[in-house]
Amino acid sequence: MEDFTGTIQGQPRKPSGLWTLEAPFDKRVRELVKDWGATKTPELIEELIVTALKMARDEMSVADLKLMNRSLKEMRYAAKIFAPYAHFRKVVVFGSARIPPDAPESKVAEEFAHKMAAQKYMIITGGGEGIMGAAQKGAGREQSFGLNIRLPFEQHANEVIEGDQKLINFNYFFDRKLNFVKESHAFALFPGGFGTMDETFEVLTLMQTGKSRIIPVVMLDRPGGNYWQTWMKFLTEYLRKLGLVSDEDFSFFKIAPDIDAAVHEILQFYKVYHSTRWVGEQLVIRICRRLSSADVAQLNKDFSDLLREGEIIQGSALRPEKNEPQIWELPRLILTPHRNNFGRMRQLIDAINASSVV
């Protein structure tokens, strides 16, 4: 399956000796993995074991070994918890834990999460109080995940998710952030402090640099609030004027005037567009329905600057996609783009969703 960057998981088995210690150890590692019953991509399990053995020879500090060990254990456990819910789309809700539950922002978060849950989306939050607790109250326990972080001061999960198996406690922020990004299909951002800004800019940076899938990002506030307009003013009057961000970068997010507009933005994103996957230098855009020939021609005209060579072709699944049989029959748009303007790729997705269908 694809990972959250849209690249192909799995890799050809490396010949013996390229990534191992010595030939006898190669054999023992392969036998161990086989005896354990690892039939799914055993070569990756072998490589994980070899990497661990190499750590022993590198004579790393105890602190480094603890960090690597604990972070890997956190990633493994989180992946195990998320796995049964892979067929559900999920929305991450970020916002301050300090906002009271009766504040207007909390009421908006609760209603937004309730409406997304009604659309069969699950909600992921940081597991705390404030905006996070309000969103999980709106979605309900069954449709909620909480990614809590252990802090030096007392930190409790909100009462909705407390005690649920889908509450995952992390020691490291980077593990927690990774799971927010790799498990999400949309982000909803509410007013917050350093943590909210950190997550906001990280999500935008990952999409801007092509290190994560492009997904919808919506900003919400209390009715009549100007939190995101103030934030936007900084971006436009300083960062853009200094040439530190481009006009296309503003395509990655939408400031929603109300809850219904935010819900519509997320649902519209997946109206025709389904997902993407890189196959070598080709970007394969999976779509829910075929586009008309006229619309494909218009896409080629409007996005010729995005193409490194050739044109946008409507076709079917490529052979490397055979490990995703559940979407094998979906139509594809296949192109070879430059990899230096992912804001334009977001605009391409918007154009695809605005197209007519056959």
C-alpha cells in the first residue's frame, strides 16, 4: 500500500551482503523471520532486525538507543490501533486546550465534529480538553481517536476518550505528529497557541515540499471571530511581500466562514478526486469517475506549466498499483510533473473536482 507521502511501499529484496553484517548472520536473520511467520514483506522485517544489530556495533549511547527503541515501539503500537479503521476517512482537529468548554469556539468545534461524523468521518484530536474535548464530544467516543502527549506537568485525556483503546499516549512529539499526518484525510484548525501554530505550519510545510499527501485544510473560528484573518494578514503582508511564500501556497488552506462551508470544503475535495500515488516519475491521480475528453483537454491547457514532459492522460491503473486491488478499477489521470510547485498540484485537484463527468 502507499504511505502518507503517496510513494510506493515495498522495495525489491536487496542481494545478500548489501545491508547486512556477514553472510552467516544474513541466513540466521532470514530463518528467524521465516520461523516467526512474517509473510508480508519479510525483507523489510529482516532489514529492521539488521538495523537494530548494527546499532549494537555502532556503540551508541544508552540515550540514543532508548530514543530509537521507544519511538519505534510507539509507532508500532499506534499503527496497530489505527489498522482496523483504515477504511474510514479521518479529520484531525487542532486547537487550544485552554479554551473553556462553554466558549463559542468550543461550540463550533463540537458541531463541526458532529457533522463530519454524520458523513462517516472519524475525528482525531490530541486527546486533551478545550477544542479537542469539544470535537470529541461532537463526534462521540466510537468515532474518535485521541493522540495524547505525556508532559512534565499533569496532563489528562478528556472524558470522552479517556479509557478508550483509541486513546494513544506518546512520549515523543515527533511520533505524535507523524501519526496526525499519516492517518488523516483532512485538517480542521481552530484558534490556539504555540502548539496549534506548530502543527499548522508543519502540515502546510509538508504539503508545500511534497513530503505528504495533499489534503484539505480548513480554518474555523467563533462566529465573527478574526483569529485566522489576523494570521492571514501576517502571511500576506509580510511573508508574501518578502517573497518567502508564493501565491500558490495559499491554495493549501481555506478560511471557512462557518461550519457548513468547512464541511463542504472537505467533502468537495473528495467529490471526484480519490488519491494520488507516485510511480517512478509519474504522478497517478485516482479519480472516482471518468472525466470528459473536453475537461481533460482543458486541464492540459490550464496546467501545462506543471508538466515536465508529455501531457495529462486519462487511463487505468498502472502495474505497480496492483497491491491496491480495492481501487484497481478506478480511472486514473497520469502525468509527469515538475516537483517544485505543489500548490499548483492542489489547484489541479480543485480543477478536477470542478470538472464534469462522463
